Amino acid sequence: MDSPAIPVMRPRLPDADALLPYLRRIDQTRVYSNMGPLARQLADILGAHFHCPAHPLANATLGLAIALMAMGPPAGSLCMVPSWTFAASAHAIILAGMVPFLVDVDEASGMLVPEMAADFLPRAPGHVGAIMPVSAFGHPVDIAGWQDFRARHGLAVVVDAAAGFDTAQGGDLPVVISLHATKVLGAGEGAFILCRDTDLLHRCATTSNFGFSADRQASMAGMNAKLSEYHAAVALAAIERWPQDRGHIMALTRKLAETLPQTAGWRGEVTRAFAANTLNLEFPSGWQAAEARFAAAAIETRRWWGGGLHRHPAFRHCPHLPMPETDRRADLTLGLPFHGDLDGVALRRIADVARACLDDQP
Ligand SMILES: Cc1ncc(COP(=O)(O)O)c(C=O)c1O
């Protein structure tokens, strides 16, 4: 008998029973959006969890655009962003009226780090008005380093920590975290911004609500990026069970470390100490050969970040610097299944194919 197919991702959001108490509250209040009681409760709970003021939003793509708009960099200026990220980072920059300036990432972390950004600044083909560092698949971002960078260079910095629910830290900069269904803590769609600068967080909130001041006058540029009460309900139910969910993810991560080969290149990913929603490994013989081997074993894979932003048709026109490390990662990286439905048998099937891929000659 053929082995059953293993999907690359299998989200499990709170079920109907867990949602019901929250849905009943919506029935009672008959408030469905516009920072209603559930969205406010979510803001309070997130604020306490991260020890930092938080504001919920409709999704992280809009959250990133809003944070940039609220920081007010010059219209049409460049926003430096690593090419090794998801398309949403660049879409958000364009939505905010800026031009993505695509740069390479650090070899060790796969992320844009402050020292590299400082080196890239004088090589920019125009005025850089902002920087968007990105958490690579949930890895922690050096918030203190970016605050220092901002103080030294006087530039707006907005952190894309979309997949970083378990590692995100609040700071004086806006840090944007996604609550999409595919994230470790999912609400279907949703996001939030963490920021200790409460004036800036307030400007983000205003931007997400048509730029309205208290008298419903559009006082600044804005849009609609509010989180509905229904999505707040899912997020609240998800946060209730976060300690258990995190425990399951970390147990799965420990099993990975026992099952997958810990080659030098894989150890960091396989033994990571934080809850992530994806598993991205580099295959020395290239992602294509690995993808074919996994497909033949009925194991779904995904190139979550494709070839990097500079290879997407929508961003090919964007100014960029050479990016050997992004190209290297894009050529080798493949996302393998990583979710709560993987049992020991599925993990061993994945590990067997992964081991066979390592034997392929580059
Ligand atoms: C790096 C990165 N930035 C931004 C986003 C966009 O998040 P959302 O789906 O909440 O708009 C994602 C989504 O996966 C992402 O991976």
C-alpha cells in the first residue's frame, strides 16, 4: 500500500467549542469591528505577554505598510529590505509609497543585520528613508542593535517579525507580527504591532482607522486595516491554549533533533530553541533535486520565500545590490513538513528522504 501523502503544513486553529464563549460575547455586544471589546482585550493580553504596548490589525502586510506610513519617511524614498524574505515585505513598502531597495543577508543568520545595513547605506542609488529588517522564519531579531542603528542614522526602522510570535521583543521601533493561520499562533487572518513608543503606536492605530482623529476627521493618510471582533475571538481562544500549543511544537522540535541528521548546516535549524511554524533546510545538491526526491515519496515541500524578492517579476525593477548569500540560500533551501500532525512514522519518512538527499552529489 502507498504511504499517505504528508502535507507541508496543517494548521489547527481553535475549534468551534473554544470559540463559542467569544462568539456569544459578540452576539451580546453587537460590536463587530472598530476596536471592539474583544480587540481591546486582545491588545491588553498581548501587551502583558510581550511587556510592551500592542495594537491588533487585520494582517501583517498592512501592518508593515501602516508602521512605515506612521513613521513618515519621505514619499518615494528607498526602504532597504533584505531580498531573502516573503513577497509581503516588499508589497508593504510599495503600499507605503516607498521603493524597495533590495539587499543581501548575513551568512550566519540569513537576516539583514545593523552592521550590514550601515555598509549598504552609502551604496544606495537614492535617498534611503527607512529600513525593514526581517525575522527569518521566526529567528530572533536584534532589536537593541536596530534601536542603536536608528539612533545613529536617524532612519525609520520597521521590523517584519511576521513569523516571530515566539521570539518577538518589544522596543521603541514598531515590530509587526502576523496571526495568519499558518503562523505558530494563528487567528485565520490578523496581526499586531508591538511598540513602546505609545505616540507612534497611536499613529499606527490611527493610520489603520482611515487616519481618523477623535472627531472622525481624516487627520492623516490612512486605510482600513482593523481587526474584526471575529478574528479577535479566534486570536483570544488561540492565546488561551498557547502554553500547550507551544509545548507541542517544542516537543516536535526535539523529535526532529533526534530523527534528522544534525549536519553542520542543519544543526541550528533542527535544534532551535523557539517555536516556529516551518522547517527550512539547505540541500547541498540544490532544492530541485530535493524537491523531486520528496515528491516521489509523497511528501509535500514548499519554497516559502522562492528565489528572493529580486527574482519575483513584481520586484525585478527594484534597485538592488549584489546578493550572493540570498542567491545561495534561494538555490539550496527547501521547506519540509513541520506541524502537529506529524507522528513518529511521518518524521522517520521525512528523515529518510532528507538523508538520501544529503548523499546526492552537488
Ligand atoms: C516575512 C513575512 N512578512 C510578512 C508576511 C505577511 O503576513 P500576513 O499574511 O499577516 O499579511 C509574511 C507572511 O507569511 C511573512 O512571512
